[in-house]
Amino acid sequence: MIEATGLTKRYGAYRALDRVSFEVRRGEVVGFLGPNGAGKSTTMRILTCYLSATSGSVKVHGYDVFDEPLAVREKIGYLPQRAQMYGEMGVLEYLRFVADVRGIDVTSFNKRMRNIVEVCGLGTVLGKDIRQLSHGYRQRVGLGQALIHNPPILILDEPTSDLDPNEKAEVIEYIKEIGKDRTVILSTHNLAEVEEACARAIIISKGRVVADGAIDEVRARGGRVRYQVLVDEKAALRGTAPSSADVEAALAKIQGAISVKELPTDDRCHGFTLLGNKGSDLRGEIFKLCVDKGWVLLEMRRDIQKLEDVFKSLTKGDEVADRLRTAAPDEDEESEDEGLEDDESEDEESDASEDEESDDDADEKDSKKEDA
Ligand SMILES: Nc1ncnc2c1ncn2[C@@H]1O[C@H](COP(=O)(O)OP(=O)(O)OP(=O)(O)O)[C@@H](O)[C@H]1O
Ligand SMILES: [Mg+2]
């Protein structure tokens, strides 16, 4: 449904995206993860024809975003980050306006609205002005406008940022419902949301894809398995109960243990986290150790690494300075955007096009230089 190949986006000398490639297949709900400034919104804007790439290409539903932007926009519903809405419009009035812009007739609109009111939970606010709505409800209206033309693909750029935990959970529930019969890209830096709503994750850092795969595969990328072990500090099967140092030393001796760290616990037990290599299973060894020593094992859990740990390790040091190119003056290229209309662009988008200076592919130039 979406095929991005070698997307590079430069804002002047700053490389916001660096040869980003990925595919999204029909029916997938994909989490597009990355820290602030990683290039998530830039990618979303390119996919939705709001911004042109400096180089690379994107096909959406078989259409090229550069050559056939109108066909692409028909297939996509887009909720931008911090979407602007007309506060003085009523909710129903606003959705009718969006439908008009999309060329949807009244009968189809009424039919669509029945579904949208239900899947976005808008029943109680249809008559209200948008400015009266809580942030959570505004996001639901945003989802509604993205769905008005029943698009097969939905692109949601941080739809839950700034929402309180209850609103977040609600919006995620709606997204899960909507994602049942659509292809969805959910851009976010909230890892819990991705674990809940998505089967697949793409992680970008410094404008590059650093992980792409099923959530479990991405989690396993960390290469570590974590064991949580709690041992009774008051009682033992034989002899006296162990001290914390006893348990720590014995766990550290287990073959395959990479590190052992004490956990904060109450005064009933000693708690430790033990790290082992991916694919290892040390539970048997831990159990045997406790039996041999006569210790009472109160709890043991084996977790593959959390998505959060993988995210942290893959996106560490995602700093702006890393992406500043020292471009030679003759490397600056001509202005672009000829092929993409800017008619729907938000203020930030216009700023973005003003800031853009380059068009050609750096690699292409490199090869031209070589030819010369
Ligand atoms: N119009 C612009 N002109 C110059 N630089 C820009 C422009 N838009 C974005 N950038 C820069 O490009 C980088 C990627 O920005 P982008 O908005 O895509 O990141 P993001 O992953 O969406 O971050 P966030 O989580 O904060 O929304 C950032 O460093 C940003 O400052
Ligand atoms: Mg963003």
C-alpha cells in the first residue's frame, strides 16, 4: 500500500531524512517511532503530498506522490500533528465542509457520518462548536475528518500527544477499531501505544530507519533477556536465610549471566534483575541454584527486552548536530516543489517550502562529480 524508497529530505544544509525506505502492506497497523526531531512528521508529510522529498520516491496505493498527488490524496486520510481546525465551526458543519472539499455528495456524506459518529465516538458533540471541545474530542473530530472519504490508508501523526491518559486510551481504542479494515501508519514516540495498537514498528533515528519489523522481532533486536528474581530474605528451606550479597554473588556466577542488578524491594525479599543473552533461558539454572542453597524463590520472571529499551539503545544521541552537512557552496541546488501543489499546506508547511533549497539526490551528484 505504501512503498517509500530512498527518501531524503534536506532543509537547507540540514538532512532531516536520509535514504529512508520502507513498505507498508495492506491491512497493517504500523507504529512509526522516533524521538523528537527524528523525521517522523517530515516522512508523514511526504507520504501525504504536503511536502516534496529532496530525492527518493513514494508510491501510495500504486500512485506516485509526486506525479499523481490527487489520486494519492483520495486514498489517504491524514491527521497532521497539531492539526488546525476552524474553532468557530460546529462539529457537523466542519465535517460537512471537509466532505464538500473532497467532493462527497450529501447522500454519501450522511451515510459515512453514521459510521464516523460511531467509530470516533462523536455522538454527543455533533452540535457543539469545535472551540468548545476538549483536546481529546478535537482529536476525535480530526480522526473523523480523516475518515470522511472512507480511505483505505490512514496516516496519523502523533494523534495522542498532549492528551491525558484516559483520553489517550480512548483515542487508541478508536484507532484499533479503525485499523481493523484499513492500513494505518501511527507516528508516535509513545511506546506503550505502539505495543498496544500495532503489530509492526518502524523506528527512525537521525532521519534513518534503524529498525523495521514485527514488534517482537524489534524487541528482540536488543539482544538481551531479562530475568527478575525475588528470594525470601526471612526464611530458608535449610539453614539461615541468605543476605542480599549472597544472592547477588550466586546469581552472578550462573553461566550466561551478563550482569546482576539489585531491585528496590520491601523487607521480605531480595530482588535482582539478571541480564542474559538473547535466546538464552537461565530459569532452570536459577531455580536449581535456589534449591541447592535451600533458598525460597518467591518469584521469577523472564522478559524479552522491553520495546522501550530497544528504542533507547537504537536512538541514543539523536542530535541535530549529527545531521548538519558541511555543504560546499556549489552543492546547493535549485528550488523545488514544482510538481506538488501547496494548496492545502499549513503555515509550517509554507515555512518548510521556503526553507527548502535542494532537490537533487546527493548520490546522483556524487556520481556526476565522479563522471566529471
Ligand atoms: N521547515 C523546516 N525547516 C527546517 N528544519 C525543519 C523544518 N521542519 C522540520 N525541520 C527539522 O527536521 C527535523 C525533523 O523534523 P520532524 O518534524 O520531521 O521530526 P519529528 O520526528 O516529527 O519530531 P517530533 O516528535 O518533535 O514531532 C527536526 O530537526 C526539525 O527541526
Ligand atoms: Mg512530528
